Amino acid sequence: MKEILVTGGSRGLGLAIIKRLLQDGFGVVSVQRTTSADLAALAASNPDRLRVIEFDLGNFEGLEEQFRGEWFPNDKPLGGLVNNAAVAYDDLITNLNPGPLMEMWNVNVTGPMLLSKAVIRRMILHGQPSSLVHISSVAAHSGYKGLAMYGASKGALEAFSRGIAREWGSRQIRSNCVVPGFMETAMSQKLPTEQREKIYSRNALQVATDIDSVAATISFLLSDASRSITGQSIFVDAGSR
């Protein structure tokens, strides 16, 4: 059974990803700051296939040590990584505050980079074909009022993913991004209803992006069926561009 490390699995897209991976036969290690009741219930019903670990991914100084110690000791192979955990700093650029900006950057960019470093080293050690999937956002490609800083963090993650693909493709380590459109999640619920409806009206289907469709795409990119796909940004956005 191939085991996948997923960050930010407590709710929303992260929880949907875990459910889909379990459905598709993967084992999962879910790492998040706090464990929701839904994630705890899912772990209780899948005790042999889902491990739940609490860790603040913004605390990147202890991240690699935790990975090598509790999450994946050296003798434990790792089939894939989903860099999903993220926070949003929504505001106009004229109101930019360095403190919240760096807190977001640590979770959205620096943490995923350091975790990818640890994961790739483990993949090299075990010499097995592996896949990394990084969750971006359509905000990195289309301008949305108040999301310039969040979109910039996701754009950085996409550039990082393409670099990984070039550096480690010869070791059969793949790296791709999934670029979801706006979904009905806790993050989007912070926006006023009128603003959400305006955003949805900008895409071709004129509906919110289906969260299960995004999760299914991620599972595909982790599977052997996608073995010739790397260095890509796959849009699952209801035609937002």
C-alpha cells in the first residue's frame, strides 16, 4: 500500500483529499495544526490506513526533525506528498502588513519547500517512483481584489514545483500543481455572499468548483496512471481563466 503525506487535512479540500485517497486504496498520514471531529472520526474508521498527527506547519524550524522522527523514519518509504495546508492573508496591497504576510508565507511557501526537501530525500533513499502534488489557486493566475498577496504565495509554489520536476525527474520523482478555482470551503465562506456569486459568475460553468473533482485529480496525479505527467499546473476551476 502506497502511503501519502497530506498537510492540512482537518477540513475542506484537505479532508476531501484524504477521503478520496482512502477510497482509491492509498494509506494516508495527515498533518495539521488541530484535528477536527470529522478527521478524527475518519481516522477511527480507518485505523490501519490513516494516521493523524498534529503539528503547526508554520513552525518550520522543527519540521524536518518531526518528519524524520515521528512521521516517516528512515526505514519507512513514502509514496507521495500533497502540500495542501495554506492560510490566506486577504487585504488590499496598500494595507500590507509584514507580520501577517510572513505568517502566510511561512505556511504557504517556506513550510512546503522544507517539507518537500525532506520528502524528496526520503524518495531518493528508497529509490521508488514518487509524486508530489502542490495545491495552488486560480488567484495566482487571475486577478481578484484583495488576493494579490495570497496569489503571489501560490505563484511561488508553482514555480517551485516546476523546478523540482526538472531537478529530480531522472529519479522518477514527479512534481505537479493542481490549481483549483473557488470552492465552497471555510476559506471562501469568509467572503460576502454577493462577492462569492460574482466570482463564480466569472467562470465558464458559473458555479463553484466541485471539491470532489479537485480531490479526484490529486489522487490521479499520485497514481501510476499519471506517470508521464510532471512539471504541470493542472487547472480544475470550472473554466475560470
